[in-house]
Amino acid sequence: MEESPLTIIGAGQAGLATAWAANRRGVRPLVLETSDRPGGSWPHYYDSLALFSPARFSGLPGRAMPGDPERYPLRDEVVAYLRDYASRLDADLRCGWPVESVEREGDGFVLTAADGSRVRSSAVVAATGGFTRPHRPALPGLEDFTGTVLHTAHYRSPEPFAGQRVVVVGGGNSGVQMAAELAGAARVSLASRTPVAWANQRPLGRDIHWWFTRTGLDTAPLRRIWEKGPTLVNDDGRYRAAFATGNPDRREVFTRLDGDKVTWADGTVEKVDSLILATGYRPALDYLAPTGALDARGRPLHRGGISTAVPGLGYVGLEFQRSFSSATLRGVGRDARHVLRRLRPGR
């Protein structure tokens, strides 16, 4: 069985940033990716997706995103950037290698692929994000809804919804962007538990991410404050203008689904063709279950990305792993360096 000092699971933004950090420590890592090419979940996002941060604040460590630093890159630009970034790393990158399980063996681990291939590693970093585990909330009547139910993980473009009555559930950036896009082809409502909290994209002429970095908010460990506060939607004015037309409109989450009918908080009942769940994701880490690294709900037991249950195991790319920006292109590099300093692979 072949051996590696460090194995990184996932070749998306978190895995690639971790490989770069390993190179800086003189370690050539093994990177295992389920897909046939690096890029993680980015190639699978909806067609019109644009970053909410400008290119200046959207690069991985060691290589800025090319082009105008003030533009907001599109999905395909990010995919091309990540694949170019991967080509410049000193890593044993193996695509089409889905990790089915990780087990502890002595002071290290044995990783097994779906086809039975096995690798022994001294240290492991799980960097698989949550795209393959979309969160489907327990909405009343959802299981019996007779219309179309789609999570944003499977949404691509508005054309299939032309002429429909559509409800987008979730008031974050992606939900707002999708609702505004869908309104060009359908009658759309955005259903959220609280009103949309608009954040000026460029206060005083500077992108909001410039202010985050200058004030230290981007790296501050303020998880409880961020989670208790309203979800902020970055807007340069276009989304507020779209909602001001009445299509899309914003409503409180419905109280009930019954067949193809939705009952709104004011008692109004109407037929709905499609529900799109912009309700986020959960960590996709089932392959770690044999190690005892997860709690009863499948969440990693960790502190700052270092497993508190399994020595030699780390994480990069978790939501609020260490800060507000932990699961972003600009934040994964900081967390990767932090994790590898503590795992000390190769020693």
C-alpha cells in the first residue's frame, strides 16, 4: 500500500489552498478529488453566478485572480482560475478518486476509494465542503408537495421555469440573486423568516470587503454575533430595484404546503408550480464516520479546524471554521496555514 505524509480530500478552493500551504512547508501532498477535474463544487453552481466579492479579494494564496481587480468574477472565471492554480502546485493530484471511508490505523489513517483502492497517510485534511449535502429544512407539508422542489445545488437557469409561479425559500445572497433572475421568466416570491437585510456593496466608494479587511471583521472570531444577526445581502442597488417592482416580492415563510397549494402567513392560499430551496449546505463528511471524528448529527468535532477527537486530522473550508470568511476564496488560505502549523505533516 502506498503512503503519503499528508492527504487532502477535495480539490476545490479549500483543498488547493491547503496543498499550497503544504508546499510552503516543504511537503508534497496527495490530493484526492471525486470529480474528473479540480475545481470542487464551482463547475456545478448555477450558470449566472457572480462572486459577491471583487477579484481583488477572491484569490487563493500565492496567485491573485487575473484581470481587473475591481470586477466581480463569474462562475466560469473562477473555475478556470482554480484549474490553473491546481496546475501550478507541487502535488500528487488524483481526480476520479472518491474517498469512501477513512479509518484510523496506528498513528495514521487508511483511505479507501469506491473501487477499493487504498492509501495510507500520516495526516489527513478534509476539504470537501458541503455541496453534496444540500440542506432541506423541515417545512410543513414539503414532503407531500406535488410541484417541483429543487435545491439551489441543482438550479442552473430560469428557462425551465418560464410562466410558472415560483417560490424561493431563503433570504441570503444566492436566494436573492436567483429570485431576481427568475423574475424575468416567472412570477416569483422570496420567502424568508426575516426581512432581507441589504448591505451597500460599495459604502463610501469602497467595496464592502475592503472595509471588512481594514477593520479586521473578516478574520474576527465572531461566529455567534454573525449567526444571531440578520443575513446581509450585498447589493449595488440592482436587487433592491428588482424587488421594488413587485416581481420578485418578499414574504414571510408560508405556514403550510398542501398538494400544490401554499398558505401564506396572512391566510392567503395560492397554487405554486415550483419551490427552490436556497437553504444552504451541511458538511459532507460521512467518509470520516469510522474514525469517530463526527458528532451524532454528522458535524465535525474540532477547534479552529483541528479535530478534537482524532489526532492528525484537520479541516479546511468549514463555515465559520475560524472566522466569517473561513469558507470563502479569500479566507481558506489563512485557515489552511493555521491547520498545517498544528498538524505538522511530514514530521
